[in-house]
Amino acid sequence: MLLSFKDDSRSPNIQKPQNFQYMKILRFNLKIICAWPEKQLNEIRSLGHSIHRVILPIQSVVCLACGILYIHFHFNEIPFFILASTFITVMMNLVTCSRTALVMLFERYLVLTGRFITVMHLFNFQKNSDYAYKLCTFVNRMSHFYTLYVLFSMFMGLGLFNLLPLYNNYVSGAFSDPYGPNVTFFHSVYFAFPFDYSHNFRGYIIMALFNSYVSVTCSIGLVMFDLLMCLMVMHVWGHLKILSHNLINFPRPKASHVITTPNGPTNVETYTEEESKEVFARLRECIKHYGTVDDFANDMSETFGVILLVYYGFHQVSLCMLLLECSDLSTKAMLRYGPLTLIMIQQLIQISIIFELLGSVADRIPDAVYQLPWECMDVKNRRVVYGFLRRTQNPVRFKAMGILDVGVQTMASILKTSISYFVMLRTVAT
């Protein structure tokens, strides 16, 4: 994978959605966590990837269990701030486990992701009209730069999270006498493993390498999974914008007709028989387009509902812990947990805002349908418009498990509650 900052949304070399640079980045990272729909895209799965697909769920469960056991065994031995740090990593492992379970146990995730690439990606609709092409180019450009931003944030958080313990070991002199009797090694993540990795140099090397690998897979499971959901929502947003444009710019009758009323002759716009056939075809295309988008959005809600609920719960708990770690205001704490806290907050904000933007566009669809020139149509087409209007009364919305709205209001509630819990924990810790 070659990282490029060049926007290729207008490149003539793009033959399919997977050719976009941001899709290549997404594919590279999702393949690491076995979340790329190879079968649905008719791609060949390598032997190494098949082996990794077996190892990954075992690794996720073992890390989660060993993290919980570490807290259990050392609850009364380690300082409160170190305990909170371990609790944060356990929560991250829990979120990663939920997403690994979705990928490994439910075929519908891979089907949905493959459907997004082969059907719902706006590249497949860009030739429908000039407006569709312009919007496709815009969405692809935003997706490109948004992907680069997310990738940079992940690298920054991952680097600081793993390099700071290495720096602490260097400053404490652990590397100058690694086999000394009083040496203590710091780690980015702590697990209840059956060997000493805090006072034994060989154990430290094994643990440091393992932590580096686990940190990469966990970061991709957290960040790139969010990126996938955001890209899906961006393209659904684009579909709704195209549909709204087509409805608002629906052609009116080319000519008016004079009819006699009790008040005298009156000009009335009505579609001719030939125009009515065109109107019916256009209405059918709009209804079909809306049905495709609505079905995909419903499938997204069903597929990602559980992990969105777990994700919101993770933010509710981890944000107050991260704020607690940063409240120490030491250089070490700010370097290690400051960027991680900012990344977690911006992830919560960005995914909530993107889902909220989708809801705001979806709310305009019923009005756009009502503004159709239905008064100029014959009875058959009026009935079609009426059925279309009834279907759009339940706009496209995303709910976590069908009970929690994914949007700005939920985000604000989580941030307020996290700050309240932080103040309470800060009082207990001091």
C-alpha cells in the first residue's frame, strides 16, 4: 500500500471503487483484522490470511480475559492511576472483541460491506447525471482526505502510546542494567501472563513485541471500523442528496391547457399521455432509488447496532477514565493519554456528526416528495406519489439496537455524563 496525499477523485484510471486511494487504505487495514469482504468481491484469500483469521479471535478473547485477570489479581496492589489505565485497555479490548465477533460469526457484515462496494458506492452511480457525477466527485474527495486524517490520528496515538513506556524505561535506567536485581520495566498494556515481564529482560522483550502487535490490531479494530461506517454513511448521504435533487427538479408539464370553469377560461398545467408515461418512469426510478438506500440503511442499523451500543458504552466509561489520567497534568501522562483522549473524543464527535448530517438530509425527502407537481398528474401517477409519500414518512435513521439514536444528542449526553463521572472519580482518587 503506497500512501498518497493526491486526490484521485477525478482520475481517469479509476475503473472500480477499490481503485480509489482511500479504498486501498481501507482494504489494507481491514485485511489485517480479517474484515475485508474477499469472498463477496471474488478476491483470493491467501494461506497466511486464513491462518490469521483463526488466530485473531483467539487473541482477542485471551487478551480480554488476561486483562480482566490482571485487574483482579492486582486490584489492591497497584496505584489507582495505573489501575485506571489498565481498565481503559480492557475496555478497548472489549470493543475489539465485539467487532471481531461481528466479523467472524455473522456473514451479514461481509455481505453488507461487499454490497457497499459493489452497489452503494457512488462510483457506481456517477454516470446517471451531471449532478450525480459532481456529487460523486465531492464525496470521494471528502472520503480521501477524511481517510488520511483518520490514518494520521491513528498513527499518532499508536506511536505515543507505545513509545512512551520505552522512553520511561530508558530514563529510569532499565536498559543500562537490564539484568539487575531491582530493575522494573514499564509496558503500554498489562496482562496476567504466567511469566515475569516487569523484572525479567527476556520477558520484557516478549511482552513489548506482543503489545506492539496487539496495539496495532486493536487500533485498526477501533479506528478503521469507525472509518468504514463513516464512509458508508457519507455515500448514503450522497444518495439522498441525489434523490432530493431529482425530486426538487422534477420536470413540469411542457404546456398548459385551457379549461372552462364557472369563472371563465383558466390555464391548467397537466401532463399529456406521453408525458405521463415519462413521469411514471421517473417516479419508478426515484422510488427504486429510495428503496435501495432505505434497505441498505436498515441493514446497516441491524448489522452495526450491537457494536454501536457497545461503542457508546465504551466512550461513556473510558472518557472519564482518560480525563482522570490526564488530570495528573504530568508530562508523561499528557504525552501518553493526551493524544489518546483527543482521538477518542474526536472519534465520538465525528461519527455522531456524520450520522446527524445524514438524518438532516433524510428529513428533507418527504418535503421533496410533497413538492412534486402531483396536481398536474393523472390519477395513476397521483396514487404512486401518495404511496411514495407514505413510505418516506419514516426517514432514514440509525439506531443502536433500535433503542438509542446515533447522533449529536447522544454524543452530548455522553460527554456531559463522562465529565460528571470524572469529577466524582477525581474526588475519590485524591
